[in-house]
Amino acid sequence: MKLRTYQLRAECIEDVIDFLNTTQSVLTSFTMIKPNDNLPDVVLIFQAKINLEEIKYTLREIQNNHVMYETVEYIENYTGKRK
């Protein structure tokens, strides 16, 4: 599998931590960004050994996944908008 870079937005850091704990075996690196001090949102940029559909399948297993699931995308296609 080709290593790909993804980006997603989460409502809070706890959601990102749940995602990281669930996917740690397939991630090769990640960076968390807190874009706004007034909001709890967190942006995660990560590289993974699995494709986008597998990432979305994994996100379905995480409680409070809705923002991450609706914003995850290959980094070159990322908009941050929910779908």
C-alpha cells in the first residue's frame, strides 16, 4: 500500500486521541494543529498505510466521530468543510 497523507478536523483533542489510539498501527506520522484558541477544534495531518475508505471505516468505530468522518480527506483535497 502506498503511504498517503490525510487531513481531518475534530471537535476536540480527545476525539483526535481516540483516533490515534485506534489507528496507531497504521500511522507513520502525525501533526496536530490548534487553529483557533477560542474554539476547541483540532486539525490533524497524518500519514497512513491504508486508503481513505479504510480510514473512514475506522472512524465509524470511534464515538463522537462525526466531524472527523465528515472532514477526512487526502491532504491535497482537504477543505475542512463537513460533507
